[in-house]
Amino acid sequence: MSVHNLVRALNFLCDAIGKKDIPLYWVTLILLVYEAGEKGITTKEASESINMTQGIASRTVKLLSRYLNANTKQLDGFDILVALQNDMENRQRQRIYLSEHGKKIVKEMLKILEK
């Protein structure tokens, strides 16, 4: 892996999300969720891994997910994450997964990194 490819992969992510730049903790969260795979990750686990508050982690998960905007009644968010599935051991906790769109983006980033 080269630094050049890392920059290309990060630029690809920004383009895929449709933003000029994104916070590093977004990238870290997306990659943590990818690494968790089919078992997913809780907001608490993610916030501890990234060293951020659970509130910021929750807001980031919402932003990176697809949700109904309360003001406009339109779908909003980046459709990278899915946080709708309850944890089987603790129904009050939700596990975070990548959406199909998110999986495609991360797989493409990994291809760029491997070049």
C-alpha cells in the first residue's frame, strides 16, 4: 500500500458520499463497522474504539445512515450504515452494520488501496 493509494481511497470515499471532505472519525467508524462484518458493532463499542462520546457516535451513525428528516419529511443521510437491528442479547441496544451501498464503497476503497 502506498500513501498515494491511501489518498486516492479517501478521495473516493469523499466522492461517493458527495462531500468535499469528511472527518477522520467518519472513516474510522465506517471501517470499524466493515471489520465487524455480519456481527455488527454497537454504538458503545464504536465510541470506545474511536475514543469519542456515545452522543457524537450516535449522531454520526444517524448521519451516515438513511433516515426520514423530521422537518422536510424527505429521506436524508448518506446510506452508508444501517443501525436498525436490535442486539439479540440486549434488545435495548442496536447493532450497526454497513448498508449494501456502504459495502460497495468500502470494497472499492480496498481495491484502490491494493493497487
